[in-house]
Amino acid sequence: MTRQRIPKFKTEDEEREFWASRDSTEFIDWSKAARTVFPNLKPSTKTISLRLPESIIAALKVLANKRGVPYQSLLKVFLAERIEEDLSRAQTKPRP
């Protein structure tokens, strides 16, 4: 199959608009693609303020200390795990 040439774009907005309206398989042979890992990429973060009872913070610090990690990092892990659980539970739960 002959692939179309990808045009040169002047801006990211122009490129975004282009790809939003086209199928990439007309331009790229994905069967020749290689899986790549980017180990040094960090997800973007946003700072928030969160008020928690002091007892929860104290308990979190104890748990984090036992694991040798900062308590804020442990809190992020706990949140991510719980969100993943709830989302997967919501997907498998039949709707009425």
C-alpha cells in the first residue's frame, strides 16, 4: 500500500487539526513500529491544598517511614491505587 506523505506544519495547532481529521494508517505503517520506553518522563503534576486531620497525617507518616518513602509520595500511591480499584469496579458493575 502506498502511504501519503506527511505535510510540513507551521504550528502545532495546524498539525493537531490535521491529525484530528485523518487516519494515521494512511501515512504510517504501524506494523513496522517499534515499542519504545521513556523511563525518564514524569507525569505533569498540579499542586493542591488538602486539609486532613492531624491523626491521618501522623499515621501516614508512620507508614511512610516504615517504607522509607516521603509521606506525600505514599499518599499519592494510596490515592492512585484506590482510584484504579474504583474505576475497574465501576467498569465491571452491570448498569441497571
